[in-house]
Amino acid sequence: MANPDYEGPILEIYRLSISFFTRLQEIPAVMDFSMSVQPGEAVGLVGESGCGKSTVALGVMQDLGVNGRIVGGTIKFKGRDLTQVSQSELRHIRGNEIAMIYQEPMASLNPAMRVGKQLMEVPMIHEGVSREEAEKRALQVISDVKLPDPERILRAFPHQLSGGQQQRIVIAMALMSKPSLLILDEPTTALDVTVEAAIVDLVKDLGKKYGTSMLFISHNLGLVLETCDRICVMYSGEAVERGAIETVFNKMRHPYTQALFRSIPLPGANKNARPLVAIPGNFPLPHERPPGCNFGPRCDYFEAGLCDQGHIYMTPVDEAGLHESRCLRFNDIDWDAPLRKSEQKAPAEPGEVVLSIDKLRKYYEVAANALFGGGDKKVVKANETLTFEARESETLAIVGESGCGKSTFAKVLMGLETATAGKIILDEREIQDIAIQDRDTKTVSEIQMVFQNPFDTLNPSMTVGRQIMRALEIFGIGKTEAARRDRMLSLLDLVKLPREFADRMPRQLSGGQKQRVGIARAFAGDARIVVADEPVSALDVSVQAAVTDLLMEIQREHKTTLLFISHDLSIVRYLSDRVMVMYLGHVVELGTTDQVFSPPYHPYTEALLSAVPIADTHVEKRHIVLEGDIPSAMNPPSGCPFQTRCGWKDQVPGGLCDTEVPPMRELGDGHQIKCHLAEELLARMETVIKVAAE
């Protein structure tokens, strides 16, 4: 067992190397990796997909599967080398002293077992406590993770809870045995920003309460800034920079760290004046790493004959050795040099109104007893009187939490669903009642969609070129096969993919490359309106910048109207001209980006802005955490849809928020808010996100 009097680091990883073995070769996944976690400390491990973050976590858990092996170095937990302990000791340590929270909560929950029983199992198995004691602890921990009505939650099955509630249960389960180390592997990726903010707060509070050390794995630099004390940046299996959060964020000393920050939309980034800078080239495959520095082929400061020779070690940047970098040139680089002026793009002037939505409603009738289809019918009000316009060359962002009706609107616009009431007018044609199979080719080609997950939208058995040509055939573009092939190749040029990709299969492409193929297919028929449904949320931050920039460039060239559906307000602020905020089927705020991002806000917009993690130490944010989950659209609250979670509700006299849906109010210059708050209260609202002077 671990020594209770041990006073050193909780976790100490030294020169760790992990490989996976196939029949053909050894694939090195992690090399020469070192880091430590002190008692009560939270350390962030960041980097792109495939850099080895999760492999490190699985190495700590000794859970590398049949093919994975530690081929060098040590992993010490409270001074004991985990590679040397017996299986029975390992079983005691896992779950009892080290707990792990995974990205997908349902991967950790048994769908056939009530939540209470799953929670009670942890102390009963690990500590041998009685059933009564286990039940008491389960109730306590459910209260700790701030879930309402703990008794009901304990009786519920996992599928009866929302994603945020499921993740809280998994956190509760991990904390049941008061572990010394908690490993969180992208624990909030699948959650809304408001739920994410609440979960992050919760994890920080519980870390303090239980004195738990944390290893927080994420690709979200803003989230790491808000949760961690120190950070370790990984690239292609190696740690490339380590240090305190403030030091690494403000005085980074590795070109990869700098490139990561330049590719994320921080306050002040602007699609025309200050575009994001994508990292050139692609991430190396584990068996194709370059000699010398792994980041060399993509680095602005690469020096032949120096950076491509031999193994490069971590080097201290400061005298204390607390800040380290795996770069041979960090002393030669001018880190404060201003970014090379990229070509400033003239903002596209919005043209004529292309799309007009007037009092659009979409209701669904569902059986009250969803399992057996019996009982009365209930109505789900997915979209409630949506009214807005979109112009040529304009980017209109549609934001809100899951279940607010964003994707339902997209389905109705695409013709995958038909409207219950109201109008969708495209160039003086009403299309709200025409299903996609009944729409003419011109209408179908004019409204196209780029989906969230590039992996699910391509046919795995068809080459990239064939998939784009298939779209051209459907749209009736090109009279001959040769003409369509020429058009397909020019579309690959448009999305900046090499022409030889036409003969590749989707499995041979990275996520960012697949998304480019999806964009090429959307523009195959000269689309006038492109609905981009979370098009970059499944991609790494460095790839996000390239895909976002590509969308903007094509939009400028083709004068496309872009409806950008997202919950990431950082990217929305960067690329949108106007923003529409939705909540429970209603549009609650609509205006230009500047209007929506500065007070007065709708109280829901205010909370959304506060929830966005921003990777900038100079940003001050007002802290607003929404209580409770978004209500069900099958049983919405009376009056204002937001009243059950609103912090301003008490300021409105006469219980008006509980009884009446607020009217849409015009605040001037096209800025609209659906709220009962008096003018003087709106005028007193403070800025949520302030950029402090450096």
C-alpha cells in the first residue's frame, strides 16, 4: 500500500516512453515524457488530438490494453513505481486512490443499473462499508455535486438524466472514495458552455474540499487557465513546454505553444483586420516523425543543420528550472515581435436580403408515454415565432445551449422537416412547406449544409472525388463526366486540398481534411446559403483556424450567406456580423456582434458570455453560473422561457416573468431583446468580459 507519511509529489512521471505494437511494427506514442503533480495541485495537459495526452493518462492507470507497453521511464504514485506493483495492489489504488473521469459520461455508467446502486458500489467494494453507510455517502456526494432532489437522482437510471447531470454523477462516483489523484480526460467536451462552467466550478471547489490533486487533460486552453496551477504542453508524443500557467501564457518559450495561441480567437481577433494564423502543414504520424525536433517542419524558426539533428531535450528557461522548453533556439527568438501583418481583408458589404423568416414555428407531437406510445399526445415547441432576415455576404451566428432549437431550425430550412406555421422566404419563394424530396434542384443546391462531424458525412466506400462529382450530378452541373471532373478538381483547389486527394478514400484523410471535403461538396452547386452546424467543434484548435479562414475566404469570393450555428462564443465573436441568441425555441436577443457582446444584454446572453473560457490572463470576467438545467421543450415554464434560471427575475415587479412571455423590444439600430426588464435596469448592466491593461 502507499506510504501514508509520504510528502513528495503525488504523481511523478520521469522520461516515460509508451509504444503500441502491431504485427508489422512498434509505434511510439509517448517519448521521453516527464511531469509531476504536487499535493493539492491541478496540472493541465494540453495539445492536439493524437499528441499522446490520453495515452499518458492510461499509462498512469496501467490500462494500455493488449498492444500498449511502457518501454522506458517510470510512473511513481506517492513514491511507488506503478509498473512494479502487483495486480491486487493496482486494483486497490485504481478507484480508491486514483480515479479517472472520461470524456463521455455514459462510457462510465451502467445503463441497466440505478444511479444510487452504482454510487454505493464504490465504497462497498473498495472499503467494505455497510449498505447504510454507502447510501449515506452517496446522498452526501450527490449534494456535493449540486444535483437537485438527491433522493430522486439516486432512484433514476442514467438515461433519465441530462448530459450535464450524468457527468456530475461520474464526478460523484470518482470522489466517493476521496482519491488523492483525479485524472480528468476532456470531461466537458460534450457539454454546453453553461454546463461546462458549472462543472469546472464544481471540480475546483471539490478539489479544495477533498484536497485532491488533479491532472486535467484538455485541448481547450481557456479551460486550463481557469482550472489549473501549472501546464504541460504536448506535441507528437513529447512534452514541449512546462511551467506555471501565468508564465507559459504570458512568456511562452516554444514555437508550438506560440502557434497554438495564434490559432485561437482571443478578444481583439477579427476576421478582417486581425485574422487567425493557422499552423502550416500537418501533424506527423507516430511512425513518420521527422529527425530532430518533431515540430520542425511546421516551425517558423526552423534552422536546418541544428533543429533536425539528434534528440532534443527539455531545457530550463529560468534559473529555478520551473519553466522548461524543448527548443534549441528559444534564446534567439524575439518572442515579443509583433505578428507579421497578414493581408487585411476588406469587410464584405452585406447585400440584398436573401432569406426572410417570419413567425416561424415548428412543433412536434409526441406520445406522453414515449416508451409504449400510449396516453395523451404532448406538444414539443422546438421553434417559437422565429423572425429575422439574412443578407448576401453576411455571417449570421445562431447561438444557444443544446435543445434551444438551433438544429431544428436548420432542418426546417433544409427541408428535412416542414414548418408548423410561419414563413421561410427565399428570393420571394415560400419554401417552409416543401420537403426536400419535393424541392427543385435549384432550391436544393442553393441551400447547403456543412455538418458538425466530418467523419459521419462522407461515404467510407467512395473516393473523395467521386463524392463531390456525385453532388455535381445531382445538381445537374457539367454535361459530361470530364466536365464534372474538371469542376471537382477546381472545388478541391477552392478548399485548398491537393488535387491527388480526388483518388483518396475518406479514411486516408485527417478530420480537418474531411471537413474541407464537406465544404467543397456544399459549394458544388454554387450554394447561396450555407448552414454551418458547429462545423469546427470536432476539430483541433489549429485546424479550426484553417477551416474557419477557408469558410470566410469562400464566402467573400462567392458572396455566400453563412448561417453559423455554434455554442462557442469566442469563434462567433471572431467571424459573425450579426448574432441571434436562442433559448428554448425563442429568439431572446438579436443584433450586430458588437451590440450582443456589450451591455445591455438579455440575462441569458450575459450568462453565456460569462461561461466562455478565454485563454488570456489579461481578461477579467464577471462570474455568473446558471443554476439548474434547461427546461424540457415538452413542458416549458409559463411566462418568460428563461425565468426558471434568471438572476434578474426579482427586479421585475408583479410576477410578470412567471405569467407573460415578454415581447421582442427594439433597443435601437436593429438590436432586439425579448425581456421584461425596465430600460433603466438594462442601462445599468455591466460588461461581462473586460480586457485589462497589460
